[in-house]
Amino acid sequence: MTGLVDQPEKGNGRIVISVDAMGGDRGPAAVVAGLEKFAAKQPGVYFIVHGDETVLNKLAGRRKALAGRYEIRHAPKVVTMDAKPSHVMRNGAGTSMWSAVESVRNNEATVAVSCGNTGALMALSMIRLRKLEGVNRPAIACLWPSRNPSGFNVMLDVGADIKADAEDLLQYALMGTSYARNGMDLARPRVGLLNVGTEEHKGRAELKLAHDLIADAAEAGNFDYVGFVEGSDLPSNRVDVIVTDGFTGNVALKTGEGTAKLVGDFLKEAFAATPLSRIAALLALTSLRRLQKRIDPRRVNGGVFLGLNGTVVKSHGSADATGVAAAITLASQLARSGFQERLAARVASAAGPRQDAARDADSNSGAE
Amino acid sequence: MTGLVDQPEKGNGRIVISVDAMGGDRGPAAVVAGLEKFAAKQPGVYFIVHGDETVLNKLAGRRKALAGRYEIRHAPKVVTMDAKPSHVMRNGAGTSMWSAVESVRNNEATVAVSCGNTGALMALSMIRLRKLEGVNRPAIACLWPSRNPSGFNVMLDVGADIKADAEDLLQYALMGTSYARNGMDLARPRVGLLNVGTEEHKGRAELKLAHDLIADAAEAGNFDYVGFVEGSDLPSNRVDVIVTDGFTGNVALKTGEGTAKLVGDFLKEAFAATPLSRIAALLALTSLRRLQKRIDPRRVNGGVFLGLNGTVVKSHGSADATGVAAAITLASQLARSGFQERLAARVASAAGPRQDAARDADSNSGAE
């Protein structure tokens, strides 16, 4: 099955997503099921699916909604979840992950999606796609359930790198703003810098410096800087883009997920405790489902790698069909909005003279 | 009302707690109400209450359970919530917070409790109580709801300092272990080091070094070292003591609290959405209360300052009577167990030659 690769992914509205089908905890069956779930709802999106040809042909051939919308690229090897990124960088050729990134590198696809090993995916994306001109440290951005009108914040970096200096944090603010505009349709995002308090005298030296840099860049960058935010502000309606280093962001992300799961488990146990409470649970089912839907992590599945020459979406390793479909939805939205070109323009303008940046912001105001 | 101060706080089972009554968001009324709530349940604990004498006399005089169990120390000034720690260090004399710490310094009370400004309380405690011999950076330890048999983990540091090197992290492991033994009755705590992954090659350089130091200290310290843990492990039954620097710990603590509150709010909204769901909520009331009780942050109110010559419990600024009573309960448990002396012995033994440490651990095994 060929023919997809000849089509430009823009202009005729034809979008091509490159998918690593082998990396996740649940294997290719969950990935292909997720592709069909997405495909049944959204026409005009095509897939290059990377992995074991025999397995994938068998899995995808049965799926009606996928007919005529995918091409399989055989990749004999798989990156395991515990593989060291440095090892994968040297020996990754022939894996489905490498192959999936390669399709973006060759401009066959606009966005790559993988459920595989995060560190390996970042390392491969770095060496194959290379950093965007003007970016020192790429970042992973995730969506965070919040009281915002859109229901989500963006937080970055959540684990691409374990450190970030003031300049990196400024770039995260610019990249996160661009992502919020194109991925979440927010015309003028509110940006906050994560710290241990909101007072200006608090925190590490690089945070005080970043505080000033981001404040200075707000007008030209067409965003509102709300200053320092705390962990308790993450789910709030105070901020749309939360900027932090990858160590802190990763701990915060996993802590939030773990806490939400703990509360959910306690809720289940509370309703299972007595015969009467089990009856109450039946009556409360609609309400509980309403809650479940709002905090379901599968709905916001997809960390986005920002700052490379190409967009890569990292899905949860444990994603099921619903989770994979959510990651593909995010990838197609970013592809459709022309996010990559806009992001590159934004970073380049910030790296250039201040005057240029101001002019760029004026001519693009609200649309970036 | 005098006479408390002449009594030794141990031996005759008489425990004296020093209380800053003025610092919290809800003022002295909430603090005095919390004291009564605690006093009504637990005999044998006495209070030195610091703050505005007229106000406190009026508030405490009405409380039956407090009769004969407190002494008021007049302090005309109050440390405000937004005061800079450095300012309070220079100008704090005469405040209720300073006075409350002073009672521990003078050995009139075993533990001090305050709902006031955390940074100021830490700064005052540092200069008045001084660091324990062998401790470089004191830490704040908090309890974290978890799937543990006891229902809680200990995490430290959650905000005493914004950084920690490998030696500091080792000391946090020792101090946290001592706290888990005496505050939570865990004979052999499991210690984990917070990182962005559980693999040994992950994380910052100081974490890899601390990993080795803590592993080496486990046998002599009579604890189990489980290695690196992630944010998602915080509410788990994998670990009892979570060691991290104060920046990361503070962000994790506030993120966890914020997430639990978000889920709780969403739950309320889900049950308020329709007339039918409101009826379901009535029927589910017992279950919802059971959940509420398990995740109620007031039940675990009290960060403990570790590594000073004296124990200080920091209650939430917004604590109500229930929250204050929880902080006092924690303070009295620590006082009763002779925690401060045991902690000092533990830290001193670790600072001394390895042989001494091993001997100390043998002679104290399980009891520390």
C-alpha cells in the first residue's frame, strides 16, 4: 500500500501522521485500535504505520475505518521500555521508533506519534530531527486538567531535560505560548513560572533571572505574564502555560497523576465499603461517570516535543485505544494548524533583534 | 496563670506545648478552638499560649476543657503572612512567633506549634534554636496520604531550603527515618529518593551520589532503602520516607494538594449537576464522607522542622479548629516519644565513625 507519501500534507487538506505501532506496553493491537477509533470520526487524515509488517497487516487489515488510509513501513526491531537512550541513539536504526521519526525527517508526515520509551524517543528525535535554530534545550509539553475555560493548562518541560537555565525557561515560555495558541486556540495565553512561592524574592537565582526575561518578552510575544505560580496553581484558572525545568515538571506531572488516581481509588473503595454504599453507587453512577470523564488521563494523552525540526507526540506507554486516539487527535490538530512553521517563526523572531520580534508580533497579532 | 513552667515536661508524664496563637489566616479564635478540641480528648498536655493577652484571656477563659491547662505569654506583635524572613529575623522580637520558639529554646516546652508564615518560622527557629550538631540543612517533613498501612508517607524537605546536596539528602533520610519511627511507629521504614525515573542512570549528579550514600547507610540506620521513586510513587505502598530537595518537595506537596482539591471540587460539581444527581448525592452521603475523611488535609496538618535543637510544628496557615487540633496531636506525640533526643542521637551517630553508628543502631534496633 503506497501513494500517501507523494501527497503534500497541506494544501489539499490531506494530513499524514507517522505512527510507531510497537513501542507501548499494550503492543500494536492497542495502537491500531486507537487509529481506527480516531479514523472512524475524522476523515482526511492518513497514517504511515511503523513496525512488524506481518503483525500490522493482520491487525490493520481487519479494521474497516482504516481502509485506504494507511501504509505500513516494516521495521524489524523494537525499542524496549527499559532501553537506555544512549544505547538507542547508537543502535536504534531498524526500530519502529526510529522509522517513525524518519518519516517526519523526510517530510512524508507532519507529526510522529509513539507510545514508546520517552527518553529514547527524545534522544532519537534530537539526533534525527535536530534542534530548531535558536533553541538550546527542547522541551516536552503536557496538558494538565484545570479550572480553565478550555479545561486544561499546558506545562513544560515535563522531562526532556533535567535542568534549564533562565534563557531555556524564556524559550519554554515562547514555545508553550505557541503551543497554547495552535493546539488550544488561546489567542493570548497567560504564562506563569513555577516556583515555591509567588513573592518575587523567593526561589533559585535562575528563576529570578527568568522572571525578568519572560516579563520583558511578554509584550512582543503577545502573551500575559502572571509571574510566579505555585504547585497549587497548576489546576487553577490563573494561568494557561506553566514554565518549569524538566526535573520539577516531571515530578509535578507524576505527582498530580498519582494523587488523582489515589483519590479515584479511595472513591471506589468508599462506595464499595457496605451493601448500602454499593446501592448508593448505582444511583450515583451518572455523576461518577461525569467525574470520571473530567479527570480521565486518557483524554489528555500526549506530551509534545517542542523545539525540534518536526513535531513528535509522546503518548503514555500504557495507553489503550482511547488514549492512542487522543494522542492522534492532538497530532492531527497540530498538523492542521501549521504549528511547526509558526513555532519556528516565533523562536527565530525571539532570537533576532528585539525590533524584529516586535514587528513580527504586530503582523501576527492573535494568530501567531 | 503560672506554674506550668516549673514542671519538667517528662518523667511525670506532663507535656508542655508552646503555641503561637496569632499567626494564622483565621486568627487566634481558630487556634484556641483547636486547643480546646485537642484538650477535651487528651489529658496530661499543657500549653503556653503566645499572643495578645487581652484577646487570648477572653478567648481561652470561656473554654472549659482548657481550664487549668494553659498559661498566656503576652506578645504585642504579630508576624504577617507576607513578611520577609530576613526582616523577621532582625525585627521579630516581641512577636508571638518569636515568643513561641523561645519557650522551646528555654526548655519550658518540648515542641512549638505555629500557623504562621513558614519562611519566617523557619528563619526564627534557625537563629533561636540553632542547627543540630552534624546537620547542614534543616528540613521540613510533611505527611502524605498514601496506600501504606498507616495511611501516610513522610516526605522531606518540603520547603526549608531550595536546594540540597548529596550529604544533605543523606541527612534527610536519617532524620525522616527517625521521624517515621517516633511519629508513626514504623519500626523499619522504607526510604526512597525522589527522581524522574527509577532507573539508576537517571537524574542529576547529586542524586546519583545520594543514591549510593543512602544505600550504604541503610544497614547501620536500620531502614530499607528502596532506591529511586517517582512522583507517581508518592501515594504508594512502596515507600514510607520520601527524600528530596526543598524546591522539588514543595512543588510536589502543593501539586498533590491542588490536584486532590480539584478532584474533590469536580466530584461536588458532578453531584450538583442535575436534580437526580443531587438525590443520588444524598444517598451516597456516607460514602462521600468516608472519602472526605481519607483525603481531608486537615487530618494530616503539620509540617515538622527537623535538624534543629528543638522541634517546631508548622500548621497550615488556613487551619481551622480541626487542623490546629491535628497539629497539636502531632506535637504531643513527638513530645511523648522523646523524639528530639532520639533524632539528635541518630544524627550524631551518623556523623561519627561508621563503627559507632553500627553499634548505636544495634543497641537501639527497632526503637531508635
